[in-house]
Amino acid sequence: MKPRAGVGLTSVMVALTLTTGMIEAVSFLVLGPVFTAVQTGNLLFLSFALTGAAGLSPAAAGVSFAAFAVGAVLGSRFESGVDAYGRDWFGPALIVEALLLGLGGLVAWRGGVDMSGFPAEDPHYAVVALVAAAMGVRNVTTLRARVADVPTTVSTRALTAFLSGLPPLPDTRVGARSGDEGRRLASVGAMFAGGLLGAWLLHEDVHPAVVLLLPALLVLLLGTAHWAAPRRRTSEPG
């Protein structure tokens, strides 16, 4: 069953975008430099690292990409399988993502991952893999939910669409319609706010594991709340 479109679903997606910023703060500032959600940047890191660029790890980028791919494939199979039985896949998918993020946070805690971990060591690779797999699941979930301008792991298109739709000459070819501006601005703002919050927490010496566990908890709450409210969903195929 496809989640019902509307303000509620859009709000969930904006909240997920906020968690992406926090997650990438840990990924870039502690685990890498590497991305676990924004695989476009990660692919560029991998290409740069393979040329011997200083300060980059092809292993970290490769682990992130591979784990993301595994998460996306398994997430797609899981959500399609649940959907085939006419059941809600959105809530359970968020719960699976949250469990992977939470496991990544626990590994970071037990493995001694901290701000002094450059270059990435074995515990870092494990955390990178778990978080990237969670983000692979996340991307499948958001693609299936299809909320325009809020993909939750990138903001470039939402920012471009927002700027292109500004008066006095809004570009209608990129979908400039009344009401779109707020959603696009919320998407961009949530990504920035999440990154700012994550980086600030790390700057204040909050353990990186905690900064990962906070998004895991939020995603778990969102998934559980959605799963527990079946009357808010429609039976449209996802």
C-alpha cells in the first residue's frame, strides 16, 4: 500500500531529510571523509581517491558504495514483497532503516569511533557499511513514496526548482506552482539544519555514536507511528 500523500507524508520526508544532514556530518567529519547517503559525492570521492588524491580513502568510498547498493537491492526486494501482499511497506521500511542506523551507532560506540579516527580504521568501515546500507534502504523507500522535491538525501534539484520558481519570472517548465515553494524550501532547509546540528553536536564533543543514534531513534518513531496508523494510508499500489 502506498502511503497517503499530503502534509503528513511530506512532513515525514522533511524530517528524514533532517536526519540525512546529521548522518552525513558523522560520515564526513568522523568516518571518512566519505558520504553514506549522497552517493554522487561519494562516487566523486572514489574517483579522486583512485588517482591518489591526498586525504581520500578509496576503501572507505568503495565500502560505502557497495553497502549502499546492497541496501538498495535488499530494500527493494523487501518493500516489493510486503507490497505484494497488500500491506504497508513504508512503516516497516523505516523501521529496517532505523535498526541499521542504530546498529551502526552501537558499533561506533563499542568500536571506539571518535573524532581522532583519521584515517578510517576497521570499526569505521563497519559503521560506514551499516549506515550506507540504511541509506540504500532509505532511497528505495523515498523513491516509492514519490513526494516531489523531497528525496531526503539530496537537495540540489529542490534548490534549483525553488530558485527557478521565484518571481518576477518563474520558470513554469520546472514545475513552478503555488505551494511548491514551501516544500522545496523546507527540503533544503532541513538538509542544512541537519548538517548544522550534527556538526555542532560533534564540535561540542558529543560522541559520534550518539549523533547516529538520534536519527535512528527519530526514524524508528516515524516508522512505528506510520505502521500503527493504517487508516491514514491508501491501497494504491506502490
